[in-house]
Amino acid sequence: MTTPTTARSGVRIARPIPPEALDELRSTDDAGRPTVPETDEEGGALLRCCLRRSEPGESIALVSYAPLRRWAAETGADPGPYDEQGPVFVHARACPRPAGDALPFTNSHRTVRRYSHDGRILGGRLVEDPDGFDAAFAEAFADPEVALVHVRAVEYGCFLYEVRRR
């Protein structure tokens, strides 16, 4: 299992896609499609495996990922209709895990979506300022019903990374 990074506020942050899930996704994605690597000519893709942007020339893949489904399998939760899958970019081959405690992908508006222990959405918060994440996490985890949050892109709702209760 992935060891999360500890944030400034003491909340566990920025859990990339776990290595065991990446091993599966690099073969077949969560929609059952074979993974097709491609060379990223431009760079800049948000990589959910190492929580950084791709560089031109790297081999990456766009795969369908079901983060809540995988969390539910680990915890025994049943998210019901909240189980969803969506597109994420990953390196086509194994890569180094993120280092440090910097929050990735904070240069744009993000949503901090809250989930209960049984996998139901409990609400969310728009974060418009990179300095607003600590407050959003503190607010979310002040509610004892919140088990984890997803940080998502506002534009398309894409999953960026997970944050779990400490």
C-alpha cells in the first residue's frame, strides 16, 4: 500500500494511484480496455502515478480509473452509484513515487470532494487559491463522517489524487 505524504497541517495528503493498481492499469484499465502507451510529444499531462506533469517525449497512457471502487475494495465499503471511473494519465512504465509534501496541481481551481465511510458523497468545496487547501482539508476532516476526500479538476471533474483521514 502507498504511504501518503504528511502535509503542513498534519492531514495526510496527495496519495497517488497505488503501485499495485498501476501495475493493473498499465495492462488493462478499470473499464476493461487494454492500455495503449503513447509518446507525449507536448508534455504537461497531469500524471496520477507520480503527481507531476509529464515532460515531452515521455511514454504515458490515458486510462480509465475508478478510485472510489478501489478504495471500497480495500475498506469493505459499498459506494453504490457513487462508484465512477474516469480518465487519468499515468506513465506507461513504473516511475518514482512523489517525494516531499508539496501539494501537486494547485495552480488552478480544484474541488475537494468529501466521501463517507460507506463511500457516499458528503459534499465538497471549491478551492480557488493554492493556499486554501489546508483549510479545505481541515474543514472536511472536522466532520467525523468524512473518511477521505478526492481532489478533482473543476473543468472536467477528473480525479487528481486522494486524501485520507489521518
